[in-house]
Amino acid sequence: MRSRNVPCGRAVSGSGGGREAGFTLLEMLVVLVIVGLLIGLVLTRGPLRSDAMTFSDGRLRVVSALQAARRDAVLQGHDVMMQVDVPSRTVSVMDGGHVRVEPLVTPVGLSSDQSVERITEHFSADGTADGMPIVLRYGRFRARITLSPMTGRVMVQNYGG
């Protein structure tokens, strides 16, 4: 009798009377259990996030809100005021007669150089701005966000971390 090689590495009799090539039920169950355990480990850990990523995301949310308020002032041709309510973690944007309140969804801590509950930023239609610096904190990471009075540009100074 002649033997031939099969992909799984087992020899099969040429006359068809021996074992057929393939995986046993036990082998398949072992593989499924291992895959299930790996998936369970990944899902129980949750999303992999670092303090640096969380801080960067929070900083980006605050900077984006400031840039959007400045853009609205310039494009609409009237002053826009933005207020950050520190205790309730909300951002209020007042442009003309409209007030838009949005939650600031980030675990990053917010404050100002002074101990105030509301941080107010004012953007003029000509692009200038004034307001208080916003200080962000998360873990060992810190940033101070200020506005350029002449250009209204949002500037971020990172320190710590």
C-alpha cells in the first residue's frame, strides 16, 4: 500500500480503508476554548487608554470649542462669548440672541488661574479676543490655554508629564 501526504500532516491509506485526514472534535474544542479565553481577556480589560491619550483628548475638546467660538464670531460678524462652567462642566456659547449649552465630556480637570466657577472668553468680530487662561489637569499632565488678544489665536502651553 502506498501512503500519500495530506495538508494536516497525517498519512492516509491509498485504498480508502484507513483514517481520513482532518481535525478531531477534541482538537476543535480546544482551539475554541483558547480563542474564547483570549476574547474574554481582551473584553474585560476594556479599551486600552493611557493618561496621555485621555489628557490629549480633553485638551483637544477645549481647544476645539474655543476655535469654533472664534470662527463663529469672525464668520457671523458679531461678538461671541463662551463661558465654561467649571462645577457643572458645561460650555455655553452666546452669539447674538442664541445660547448654546453643551456638556464638556472629558475627565480632565478644568480651572483658571483665579479660583472662579465660570471662565469667560470673549471673541470679537474682528478676530481679537480676551479672557482668562484655562488650566487643564489630568494625572501628571498639565496645560494652560490662553488667547492672543490681538489675533484671537488659541495658544496651548503644556507643562508637567
